[in-house]
Amino acid sequence: EDRQELLALLEKGLAHDPDDFNCLDYKAWLLKRDKHFDEALEIYLKLEQYPHHALSVEQELAEIYYRDLSCNADKALHYYQRLLAHEETGDLHFYAGTCRRYLHDFDGAEKDFLREQELEPDDIDGYKGLSLVYQYAKKYPQALAQAEKVLEMVREKDGDQTEHYYRAVHILRRMGR
């Protein structure tokens, strides 16, 4: 794809109708792919104001804000909650749980990660996320149980277990063991 050519064509379309939803949406998507996040964000925020806008706008806003959770966890969580109101998926619960962890809402994060585990019991991310939540909340026995579950799952898949052993050791150390 020649992104510059596509953007030029979109600009021509927008010259005729600067509020055309489809042209703006595609332009924002191209800008996001090219890592021009601020420009994409500006367009997506405009598109959000359109009545009956596509749900993909919330998804794109959530992803842009998720890139910097230390500053934007509350904004990302807002959009993940809106997406969850339309469709419940394990992925959305994972991302919402991660946002809540950054916001130090450990009870809410726990609920999201537990729900992610219910929806996708074979997905390791929910267990890793919950282990981190328990660790931050200083619930070390629960953190260790989740870390051990992660190790078991990785071992079954013959994956690299190094990182997961490190996490388990780190938790044990916090427990004074």
C-alpha cells in the first residue's frame, strides 16, 4: 500500500465533504497504523460525536489510550466498558482488568480477570494478569496459586517457562520464603 497516495485520495474526498464518516474513519485508521496517534485520536474523538457511529470507534479509542496506561488508564477503561456493554469477550475483560490494575482498583481488576478466565480458560493472559493483581494487592498466596497455574499451562504447551519461574520466585520472596 502507498499510504501517502491513500491519504491524498482521502483528503480529496474530505475536500468535498469534510464530515464524511467513512473517509475520516479510514484516514484515522491509516494514521494510527503509521503511528500518528495524536492525529488519529483527534479524528476518532470527532467521529465519536456522530450519532450512531460504528462501535469500531470505541475500539480504536480504547487501543490508542491503552498504549499509555500510566496516563490514560481511566480513558481506556471507559471505552473498554462501553465495548463490554455491547459484547462480552475475554479479551475485553483482560484489557479492562489491566486498566483497573493501573488505577489500583484491585477488586475490579480481579473480577475482570476472573471473568476472562471463565470465558477463555485456556488463555494464559488472564492467569498472569490475576497473579499480578494479587501481587500488587499483597495477596501473595493467591498470586502464587495463579503463577503456578501459569507454569502448569506453559509446561503443557512446552513453552519457555523462564519468565514464569521468575515471577513465582519473586512472589515467594515477597512471602518471605
